[in-house]
Amino acid sequence: MDENPNRPDKFQTTSNPELAASWKPASPKVSAVLLALFAGCLFFAGISTVVCQAIVQIGGWDESLMSGMLPADALEPERWKMRFLLGLRHFATFSAAGFLTVWLFYRGITRPVPGWADYLQSRQWPSWRTAGLAMLLLLVSVPLVLYLFQINKMLPLPDSFHEMEQQANEAIKALLRMDHFGEFLGNLTLIALLPAIGEEIVFRGVVQQQLMRRITNPWSALLVSAAVFSFFHFQFEGFLPRLLLGFLLGWLYWQTRNFWVPVIAHFFNNGIQIVGQYVAGDNSSVVDLEQDIQVPWFAALLSLFMIGVTMRLIRKQ
């Protein structure tokens, strides 16, 4: 005789409809989900690193590509090699690890457990108005983001952090030198599409949603998840502006209850500079918004006001 009263099939086959309707599956523990995510990211990052190292060795590629080093005057073949290695590692570390975590805990094999798409809230595509307002929110935040970069540069940081930031900026400037439309599409995929999907699964789909289960105040959960998002970029000269961007993306997810809204906004935010650089067609120099543009305080204040106005419009949807 089965002594387990919590079996879902026992409630589903019972003749008491009220009892069957009242049964709810136990939610996974927040700590278990977050630990699985962290372990998955580390595992897939390690696997992808080994695969990339093998590709570099077999192909006879420059070993410096493995450390993310790419001079600003790198030739097109070297740029494509870097795109391939970075794309593979990013896809494995974020998209694969994040989706596997969601699938393991919310795969919905036993009903009435909701499926992983229900958990991510990704079954429905947002309206064009909602998507447009989400992109507008990121657009009006640009002056405040750049102003926060200026503040961030005033903070004392170890020399090693500055070196990491300089190395990352050199690689980005090299990748943004696009000789043809193929390189433009490659950059959109690497810099805009992959982060928009992978990072949103990890930081909004898993980290934020799990923190909101644990932390009573949703605003506190948004702030903590945004801090985690900014920290794990490991580019601390831009910690404050990425904190703001992470907060806005998290707010979009929370308010719209649609996974694709922050994905669209994330893609739009990352794709602006790529499109601008390609349309300008000037490969002799790459505009660095954080370094080349100084934003006055009143522009940042106006940006903050416009963020509030746009958020209010989104809430009315």
C-alpha cells in the first residue's frame, strides 16, 4: 500500500475534486536553484574553455586570443576567431547553463507543475507598444548611464581592475571595426543577441525571480539582482552604470511579466553602438561613449526624470 500522501497522481485520480484542485506541487528551494545555476555556469564555462583551447591548439591560432587580448588594429581573420571563441564561451556559460537550470527545476513533466516557459513567462510575445516603450526606457537612460560612468571613474580601484578594463575595451574596439555587412551581423550576434538572451535567462529569469521568492521587498530584490548582474561582468569601472541598466531590465521583467521585454531592451541597448559604428562607416576610429562624451549633471537629472515618465507609461500598459 502506498503511504505517500503527496504523490501528484494520488490527488489527480481521487474522486474528491476539491482535494485535487487544492493540491499544489512543492516549489524548489531558492538556495538549490541558485546553487545549481552557479555550478552550471562554472561547469559550462570550464567545458567551453577546454573546447576553445583545443580549437586554438589544433588550428594553430594565437594563444593570446584565449585571454581575450586583441589589438585595436587586428586584421579581419583574427577578429572572426575572437568572435567565435567569445561567442562559444558566452553561449555555454549563460544560455546553456541558465536554460538547463530552468529546465531541471521547472520542466513540468509532472502536471500540474508549470513548464519552464511558464516559469520564464516567455510563451507570449509582447505588443509592439510595450516593446517600443522598453527600448525608449533604455534610450532615455543613456545620459544618466554616461554620468554614472564619470562618477565611477572617480572611485579608487586597484590597478589590476584598470588593466582588465583597458584590455576589454581594446578587444571591443577591435571587434567594432567592421569591413563589411557580415562583420556587422557577427557583432550583432556576439555583442547584442547572445547577451540579451543568455544574460536575461541567468540574471532575470533565475537570479531575480528566485531572489523575489526569498526577499519580501521586490525593490530590494531588484537592486540585489542588478548588483549581481553588474558584478559578474567583472568590469568594475562600469559597475554603477551596469547596476542601473540591470535594475531597469529587472524592473521591465517584473512589471511586464514577459521575458521577451527585457531581452528586446537588452538587445537594443547593446546594439546601438554597433549600428552607429557601422552606419558611420569610419573604421579609423571607434567612438567610446564612456570616454569621449562628458555629460553635465542637469542632463543626467533630465534623464532621470524621463526614466520616471517612461516607467509610468509602461505601468499603464
